[in-house]
Amino acid sequence: MTARYQFNRMELAGALGDLGTILPLGIGMIVINGLDPLALFACVGIYYLFSGVYFGMTMPVEPMKVIGAYAIATGIAAPQIFAASLINGLFLLVVGVTGAMTLIGKYTPKPVIRGVQLSTGVLLVSQGVKMMLGSSQFQVIHRAAEPYLSLQHLGPLPIGILIGVVLGFLTLLLLDNRRLPAALVVVFIGLLVGLILGTHEGLDELELGINIPRLLPSGIPPWADFATSLFVLAIPQLPMTIGNSVIATGDLAKEYFRESSKKVTYPAICMSLAAANIMSFFFGGMPMCHGAGGFASRFRFGARTAGSNIISGLLFLLLALLLGSHALSVVYLIPVSALGVLLVFAGSQLALTILDLKERKDIFVPLMMVGITLASNLAVGFIVGIALAYALKSEKLTI
């Protein structure tokens, strides 16, 4: 049996493997929506530690993507984001305690779960490629392919594409190398590039100290913010949270860890998500979840135990508590294209879960879900996928 905690280079590599799923949206909400880096990174660190101890295995931490993407695109105020955290946290607490989530999971067909995983994987690969090309939302907002590098082109070739191709090739070579784990190489070379070619924004202002997040940094949001958040942030996020963060993550845990994943039940995941988002409300963090994409990434790059969560948690906590609001200066050293490489391989790993489907009808459902997701969003894909899967149980329908 695998030890509950291991601390080695593979766990470290796995701990770095899902940085691409958390940093772009996290930085975006800091820069655009005014979230405090200290509070955001501290909450992420605490949630990594809590998740590892609670589940006893590697477990990803991600932003709630619907909320994060909408918040960045519209520039809404931080109190509305905090209100959405509390609303979703309380909802997940209720469905976890009452057992409603177990019922939802029981009647969600396997092809729909695979559809969520395939759709998420395709979205991650697409986002990773955009980050290498310099066309992701984060880069468009900053009007630069590599906002924190002083060099944008090497001759006619954009520097992000060059970094992405080189690191992507190295990742392919080292993907199963235990002596030189791929994620470690990607992050180390990324940091080296940042030190040599970076703008070093804020590095000269770094000061070590002890920084503690404030309780309710913006005060209690007014009722108007709760009403707005309910309809434009919380409700649109919930189908994706149920489909990806709870059902798809729980399924992936069982696929990867078998008997060792007994604690990763649907109610337990809901309780975990509830605790994280209620914490974010009180301390000014971002809405957080687990996710199949981050799970696949951590596993593919080497994480097998809760030790990887301890490593992730301590890294984020040290950044927050020792550097405070200046923690971003260290994060800025990693080129966006390097994070894109991590996303591409995380997404491809997740998309491959579809390979255990054999029947034409079963394969048809996730393929349709991908198309619907790309045309609208994953929440719509999830809902339509369930309806389609049950419709195809009829022998009168053939594919």
C-alpha cells in the first residue's frame, strides 16, 4: 500500500503540475478585480493542506472557472466575488449534508462523466495552446504575449511560442522520467527564463515579514451584491461545480487510486468545497474548487500521496505569509507559455479517460458534450449530456 505521505521529487513535480490551472485566473482576479494577493494565496495554501489531510491523497485546488472568467471579463467588484463564494459554499454544504449529491451522482450516467472529463480536457488543451500563442484572455488583457518578459520576439518568432515548443518537447521526453520529472524541468526553466529575461516587476521591493490575512477585508457585502452574485456568478457556476468538481473528480479518484480513494465520496467533496468557499468569503480569497483537470495534471506529473498537497500548501502559504502583497513578483517570473505547457499535458491526460467507452451510443454522448461545451459552456454540456444519455437508453434510437 502506498504511504499516505511521501516527500520526493515526484511529489514535488506533481505539486507544481497544476499551477497552470490556478495561477492565470488567480492573478487575473488580483489585477482586475482587486483581490489581495496575500489573502488569495493564503487561502489557496490552507486549502491545499486541508485537502491533503482530509482525503489522504493528492487533491487539486482550482479557481471556480465560471466565476473567475466572468469576474475578469466584466471587472466586477471584489465583494460580489466574496458573496458568490459564500452562496456556493452554503449550497454545497446543504447538498453534502442532506445526501442530495449522492443521489445526483448515482443517476449521472458514466458517458456523461466521461463527457465532462473529455470536455474539460479539450478546454485545458485549448487554453494551454492559447497561452503559448499569446492569445489567452489573461494575455489579451495585458496586451502582451508574455507580460512579464522584456523580450517578446526572437527574430520573427514570438518568444512564447519558442518557450512553449521547447518545454513541450522536453515534457514529452521526460514525462515518465522519475529522476528528472517533467513538471520540475518546466517550472525550473521557466523561472530561469524569468530571471534572465523578465521585467523583474516588484522584485526590488521584496521584503520578508509576517503577513496575516484580515477577517472580512471588504466588510460584509450589501444585500444588493448577494442578489447580483446569485444570478450572474453563483447559479451559472453550480452545474460545472457538480459535474466537474464533484462527480468527475470523484470518478477520477476511483480510477487512479482504487481502494485508496474510499474517503473521496460525493458528500465529502461537497463538504470540502463548502469549507473552502466559506473560508474565502471570510478572508478575501477567490472561489475555489477541486477539478478533474487539476487532478489529472497532478497525477500525470507524479503526485501519488497527500505529500504533494503539503508541498503545494506550504509553497503558497510561505509566499503569502512571508511576502504578503509582493508575492506576485515571484509568480510573475514564470512565463505564461510555460504554464500553458502544463495545461496542454494535463488536458490531454484527462481527455484520454474516454478510452474505456466501447459502445457507439456511449461514445456519442461525450462527443456531443464537447461540441456543446465549445459552443456554449460546460454547464450546458453537462445538462444536455444527461438528457441525451437517458434518451439513448431507448432501443428505438440508434447511432
